[in-house]
Amino acid sequence: MPGYLKPVRLHPDARAELQDSVSFYRERGGERLAMQFKRRVAEGLRAIAENPERFRPDPELPEARRFRLQQFPFSLIYIHRPEHIWIVAVAHGSRRPGYWKQRL
């Protein structure tokens, strides 16, 4: 169905990771950098909602998929459920690999 966006929900810990990362970029690079990060996350959430099967499964956990943000070293880790997209992590690319797996 063209134009259909599947609902997206964030795990509470993913929401906290997003807020922490926005704060980090605001403190280190100012409001402009924080807004760029938020914009990239929003673009990722929209792309996932438009076509959840488009992005590749995690090699270790095929039920989880990964969208890599442009410009920032983060990925949105998600599960495509029948009724919605479940974002389980806003994960930094080089910190604590796989820590989010417990959230599945």
C-alpha cells in the first residue's frame, strides 16, 4: 500500500539512549549538531516505517534488523512485528556490541 507507514514504538531503553545521545551532541557540538542527529534518526525511523523488510537482518539474531544512520556512528536496531516496528536500541557502532540483545 503506497504511502502507508507502519507504527513505530521505542523500547524505553532505546528512548533513553536517543535522549542521552541528543544531549551528548548538544553539549559537545551545540544545538545544530543535536538537531542534525535528531533529523537523521527521524529519517531512519521513517525509512523503516515505510519498508521494514528493506534493511538487513543482524547476522547473530535474524529477527532483529539494523538501520545505520548517515553521518553518525549509530544504528537503529528493530524488530518487524505484525502490528508495529519495535525499536529495541539506538546503538553506538563501537560501544558495547550486542548489549541490546537482552531486550529481545
